Amino acid sequence: MLVERFESALWETSSLLLAAGSEAVLIDPGVAADEVARIAARVRELDVRITHVLATHADWDHVCGIAAFPVAASGIDIAGEPRVDRTFAAGAALQLGPFLVETLALPGHTPDGTAFRVRELDVLAVGDHLSTVEFPFVTSTAAYRGTLAALIDLLRRDPPARVVPGHGPELTAAEALPVAEADLGYLWELHDAVTAGATQDEARAAGLAVDVPRPAAEDLAEAHAANVEAALSERFG
Ligand SMILES: [Zn+2]
């Protein structure tokens, strides 16, 4: 059995190859064509059959490699656009090829965010959370706080050996916990700043003054302003 993480040059995006025997599962294969080809070459080298390709969420950087891996069982062989052969409700475990994969809903970055946990491999893939190279990018600050609280609880009470964020290096549970706590602290500071502003303009200024918990790539820096707008719409409509 093996777990291999591939890293894209774009935002250190993670792709995971999980293999057992002659079968394997991919999570978020990407991003650039040559990077996807590198994963495909490794699959051929290991001589494993990809039974399933999972996406932690439907942001383009996490789904753009799906077209390169047609699942033989689906009977569909489309190279080009990412596609969805099957959906599931997060919460239940799924038998996917050789692995029993636990699924955990992680809304807040996107509504469809899902963590995948394979106990046999002691690995948890968390999509765009717990990154040491980014800070939270939210669609819902309230949902994201709930997701972080759930992850903190999980990391304390039922920690996996390996945590693989969607961007940046793999972490131990002990390394992931302070990231989750710092991110939750940031979102509460943002909440409190926006709540204290009497008007929308005051609230926006207060929100923009909140420090992000860590730097991110330059082209992602405006995400803090987007987080402030999300917090404003949650308070003022
Ligand atoms: Zn991402």
C-alpha cells in the first residue's frame, strides 16, 4: 500500500495517489497538463488501475486533471472537460476500489467541500483547509468556522497520522492543529471587527484592518478583501 503526494507549481496544489495491490484511487489530480502526465506516468509505472478519481471540491485547480483519468468501469472515455460520473452525500463511508473512504462535509471554502479519510493508510485529505501556505478563502465565514471547529475536534480526539491540505506541504495532526486554531482565530477576529462597525463602511474598514494568519501567494492576497465582503453580506445582507 502506498500514499504519494504530487505538488503542482501552481499554489503548491496537492494531488494524492492511494494504491493497494493492483488498484488505486486519485484525489484532486492536477494541475497543469505536464503535471497530470507525471501522475499518469507514475500510475503506469506502478501498474495499477485507477478505480476512482475524487475531488475535495469543485474549484478548477482541483478538478482539471480528472479528464486524464477515465475510470474504466464507467464505460466513458472522454479526454477534455472535467466530468462527474457519480456524486455522494458526505458523511457516509464509501467503498472505492481497494479502500473504505470516510467522507466528511467541510463547507465554508466552497459549499461542496469534502474531506476524505482512509484509516488503512492513516491519511486525511482536507481540500482547501489547514494550509500553511494560504489563509482561509471563504464563501461563508459561519460555515468555515464550523468546519474549523469540527477539524480541531477531529485532530484532537481522532487524529490521523497524515493530513494532506489542498495546498502546501503534508502535515502531522500536531502540525495541522495550530493552523486550524490560527485560522479559526482569524475568522472570529473578522467576525468581531465586522460586528463592531456601526455602518457597513465602518465594518468594512475594521474587517480590512484584521491581519491574516499567514502570508499567501501574491495573486491570492485579495482573498482577505473577499472574506471581508462575505462577512459583511452575512451581517448586513
Ligand atoms: Zn484550491
